[in-house]
Amino acid sequence: MLSDTQMSWISKTQSKARMYAVAGLLVTLVVAIIAGAFFGLAPTDDQPLAVGVKEKIFQPLMVAWLFWLGMGICSLAVVMLHHLCGGAWSYTIQRFVEAGSRTIPFFFITGIVIMLPAVYFTDIYPWTNEAYVHQYHIVAEKAAFLNPSTYTIAYFIYFTIWMLFMWLYNGWSKRLDETADDRIIGKMKFWAGPGLVLYVLSVTMAATHFAMSLEPVWFSTIYGAWLISSYALSVVSFSVIVLSYLMNESPIKEKVTTRTFHHLGNFLLGFTIFWSYVSFSQFLLIWNANLPEEIGFYLHREGSSLTVMTVFLCAFHWFVPMMILLIRKNKTSIVTLRKIAYYVFFVRILDLYWNTVPSFPDGHYAVNWTTLFLVITAILGLGGVWVFLFLNELKKRPLLPVNDPRGELMFLKDAHGHA
Amino acid sequence: MSDHGHHDDTPKTYGLIAEFDTPDELLHAAESAYKAGYRTMDAYSPFPIHGLSEAIGFKKTAVSLITLLAGLTGAATGFGMQYIAMVLHYPYDIGGKPFLSWPSFMPITFELTILFGAFGAFLSMFALNGLPRPNHPIFNAKRFERASSDGFFLCIEAEDGQFDMDKTRAFLEAQKPVEVSEVHA
């Protein structure tokens, strides 16, 4: 199914990923234990949350888990988007995102090991700390949504929705490959709409539970859109990277033109702008209203090095990539686009750091360099495991759908007349 | 013309046009014409053909640069207007915020960037194409209405330095078109 060159690239990348996984997770654990034991925070009357060894271990793992979660669930969203709207750009990466969506069970299991213990056994979620809830009346008011049982039940509901659609779409796709029964295409089209609606609703809720509630006094209704646009950036840039390594051989070679990169580059551009639109409007509304229960989020993110990081994100997560991606020449060359995609993929780490870590008591008002280091090693470590599993899934099926007549049609429409 | 007492019965030539059956033949003919040294030519087809504009030597236009400049002008106008109103002419204390509350200025700045940018793109495209233009000599071409249904045309214009009625006709005939005909200006 896959050519020898493709297979050797996959196994080479897999052994590299294994190395990253072991090294990353080991370094994270060791450094987190040392940092927690010697540089922790004890609770005080003003600040009732403790930061000890447990918290130091779980903080970076949670951020890393949130970083990679998108590669599973947003891949599923791109699969459904493809069936909803179609298009030559998504046709070439369809099997990548399908393989990505099949890693959702990995997040289901690692989340049970990372996210749920963080709720039950650590002070990372302030709403689990009685003294904290007592201090902030507004958090007590949210107890129906923010309590360990609701969190756990919701966790299982989110993953039930995501795994249901993962199972449906991957099953249909496999059967279409085997039987060429075009009634399956009708089902894929029909469920894509409801599936995407459920995706957006469930990710908005999940973003509230998993990430927004780290700062439980605060709330923002656009937070889910921030996470969705962030995940879309990750998935599209990751697909560009994988495509660039696998496109020189059949079956992808015949179906990839400069138009394909141009489309993918435009999607990166679109989501870069959407990300900054969402991030900025959240800030604008809260800054203008200046309400005590909302403004805390931004006050925690103000201070020498964190202000520098904020400006850095404006410049290098929005302005620079946007200007580079506005230029057509940069989108029609896969070599350039791959560089941009690597850049966009990894600058996401800083944005996720900015949105989560300053909510922790030891992350307020300045960049916590230890936590930043731990977040990076945890992302590399967990990412090693994820990339390994992703490539395992990727090589199980042909790199392009075999019996989907729409694929050929989309390709012809897009590249008509191309010699 | 007749006022001058000068009669010229032979109408001026706009160019020579060749009709093809398929997009591939048109693309191929356009590539050969460019290789043969022709530059002032145009191709006409019922739908966009990828690679055709490159084949006839279509160059990047100034539209993108003009759009960028117009967008920047819009940003400066949007921000400047608010600065003049809110900081210089009518400073007003709103919720204790500074007069130069730049985050609040962003929506208008953004909107005017888009507005000016869109105007820049649209108007410069119009102007650079020489539009509006009610008529065009190419409409004199035989069977040209098929360019919007199933005809694929390549027209080498008389303005081209290398244009020669006989040689250019021979060149076009060699591309195996359905027909080659003259277009009157």
C-alpha cells in the first residue's frame, strides 16, 4: 500500500518519536519532582492553593495533553468538514486526519491518568479547594458545573461523542475502500453537519472544563472558539508537514499540485487571522468592561516577562505568519510552506502556555521558566508517543481513499488543464 | 474618416484568432506561441484553465501592492480619525481609561483596513484592465460567442512586434486548430 520510501520515512520517524517520548517524559518527571520539592508554594491565608510535587508533575502534563488533544479531535472535525464541503485541499490530507482521529482513544486513556487525578488529588483546579471556594463567592455559585463528579461525567460524555463519530467515519471510510458502495457516501455527507455542530458544542464545554476553569473566577464565552481555532492551526500545519514528506511517491504524487499547497496555506492564513481575532476580541471586551470577576485573568498575565510574551505572541503568532502567508509565492512552494508549518505548529506551545500556566499560583505575573521548560519537555514527550501512534494508524490504510469518486472529481475540478 | 476625403476600404486588423476544441490543445498552442516569441496575445475559454495565464506569459500585476497600500491607508485613517477625535479634539474620561485607549480603536481601524483594501483591489483591477469598456475588437471574431460555451481561443494581436499576417497565420495553422481567422479592429 505504501511505497518503500514512505515506509522507511515512517519507521525512521517512529524511532525518533520513541526517543522523544522516553527522554521527554523522563526529564519532565525528574525536573518536576525536584522543582516541586524545593521550589513549591505553601498555601497561605490569601492564597489557599498549594504547589507541591504533585502539582508540578501534573501541570505540564495537563498542558501537553491539551496541546495534543487537538490532534485527535480536530482531525475528526477536518474529516467531517471534508465530507460536508468537499474540496481538493482536504482530499489529499484526508487519510492523515482520519489516522489522527483514530488516536482519540489514546487521549481518552491518558486523560483518565492525567486530567482526572489532577481534579481529585491536586490543587491545580482551584474549585476543588474548599478554602478557595469559600474565598470567592462567584466560584461557589458555579459549583453545579465545577465539581469533580460533573467534571468526570462530562469527561466521559465528551469522549463518547468524539469516539462515536471517530468510529462511524473511520468505519464508513474503511467499508467504502472495500466495497465501493456509494450509499456510504450519502451517510458520510449527512452526518457531517450534525457531527460538526456537536463538535463545536462539546469542545466549547470541554475547553471550559479542562482549561478555562483553571481560573474559575473568570469566564469568557469566546474561549471555546479560541481553542477550536488553535487546534485547527495545529492540525492543518501538521498535515502540511506530513504531506511534504509523503508526497513524492504514489498515490499522493499524482494528486498533489501547487494548488494543493496554496489551499492549505490559505487555510493556515485564515485560521491565523481567526485565532488573533478571537484572542483580541476576548481581551478587548474584558478590558473595556473592566469588571472585577473578569479582569483577573489579564492581571495574572501582566508583568515584566509575561508582558513581553504577550507582545511576542501578537508579533509572532499573528503578524509575522500572517504577512508571510499573505504572499502567494510562499504558499505555492512546499519547501517554504513546510517551514512555515513547523513554525506555526511550535509557536502554539507559547500560546497554550500563555493561556494556561499563568492561572497557576506560581505562574502569576511573570513567566515561570521552570514550568515553561517542563511544558516543552512534556509536549515533546507526550508528542513522541502521539506521533508514534499516529504513524502506526497512518500506515494501516492506503494514503488516499480508494473508492471515493468525489476525490477524483475534486482533483479534476481543481487542477483542470494542468499538463 | 470620409471627411478627410481619404478612403481606405481595408479594415484594420486587430489580430489573428485560432479556435481549438479542447483546453489541452489551447494550453499547448499558447505555450508554443510563447516559445516562438509572441508576447501580445490573449487566450479565451469558457472556464479557468490552470496554467494558461502562465503559458501566455501573464505577469504579476500591481493589484496586490495597491491593495496593501490601500489597506495601510485605511488603517492609518481609521486610527487617525479616532486619535484626532478622542485624544486631541474631544478628550473624554470613559471609565477612567486613558484617552489613547488603543484597544478600543482596533475594531474601526480593522474595518477601515478591510474597506480601503477592498476598494483598492476592486478599483485598481478595474483601472488596470482599462474598464469600463463597452466594446472590444475581439467580439468581431468569428464564432467568438462560443468562448462562453465550448470554444477555446488564442488570439495573437497585431500589435505584437513579431506579428506578420502570413507567418503568424502559418504558425497558428501549425497548431492544428479548428480554424484560423482574422479579427478586424
